[in-house]
Amino acid sequence: PMALKQAISVGIGFFILFIGLTNAGLITYNTGIPDSQFGTSSGLLGLTPLNTWPIFVVMVGLLVTIVLLARNHKAALLVGILAATVTAFIVPDDVATWPDDPMRGPDFDLLGNFSFDFIGELGILTALLVVLSLMLADFFDTMGTLIGVGSQAGYLDEDGNLPDAQKPLLVDSLAAVAGGAASSSSATSYIESSAGVGVGGRTGLVSVTTGVLFLLALPFVAVVNAIP
């Protein structure tokens, strides 16, 4: 149903927001705060004190990004990231540190290091359920991405469906298999593509350009990791 597909897109957006707020240090997990009425709040979420340098860096990046977005600046996200990065290197507490070897490049030691030993350890039925769970998560993530990004790009038909959806689903599935075979994070379509669509990206050439830039960035992985 269209409502479910739209809800998936919104859910993915909230999930990304949650990850960002957690990595920024604005949200944290309580490890066990005594409470006279409810015992402890272990495992619950809480807001951290807003008096740390990492949170100051976050606020600078958000402020720059929001102001530029409000002024319809096409490079708002990039400028916000750069502003936060520069601020992180300036403020105390080593919020960001320059790598010792900026040209170290990626580590390919795990490339192709995978096996199917989990089937013997878990049993066939449990292993199939694990694979099914991962497949469903990947499928719903992809469908939410297709609907969210496709809607912004104007690719959906009058019923809210993406024509020839089996093609991107097939590509996404093959990429997930390739990512697993490479022993890396699962390769999948990402809803952050909406940032590119929002500034005019509408064709597959955008994705090709992004892929080429990723390849060119490989020698500078250590520098990229220094960005907070």
C-alpha cells in the first residue's frame, strides 16, 4: 500500500536522524540511573548536557546548513560539513585529529574473506530465518528509498508506483551480494540520494559520477575519516 511505502521512507529518515543525533552526542543511553519510584532507567535514551565541544561543532554545522538551505544554496550540505570540520579542528578536546598517514588508503585485508560456516553453527532453519530477516530489511529499505527519492525526482506514476521497479531492485540485490562477497558493509541504494536530487540530479549519470568520485577518494580514506 502507498501509505506503507511512504511510511517506510519517513521511518528511514527518522532512523538516519537518530543515528546523527547519537553520533553527535546529543542523545545517549543511560547505563543505570537510580530512581526511587521506577528503579533504574538502564537502557533508556536521554539528552546529554549541551556544554561539550563536540556538540558545539554539531550546532555550528547545523546552523550553517539550515541557513544555506533556507536561502536555497545548492551546496548547503557540503558547506555545512566543511564548516563543522574546520570548527572541529580548531576547538579543544581533539574533536577531530589529522591522520598520521593521510595517504594510507583503505585496508583490503578482509576482501573476499567470507564463508558459510554460520549454517553449520546455527542450523539450516535458523540460518534461513537470519538470511530472510536481512533480506526483508534490505528490501524494505530499498523500497522506501525508491519511493522517497523517486517521488522527489518525479519518477512515480499517478498511483505512486515506480515504473520498472524490478530493475533497481535487481541491481540493489546484486550489489548486496557483491558487498557481502567483498566482506564489506552491505552495498545498497541510499536515501541520501535525495540530497543530490534536491539540487537537480535526475539521471543515472549522477550515480556514475558519485561512483567515480568514490574510487578517486580511495587513497584519501584516512583524511575522510578525520571528518567528524
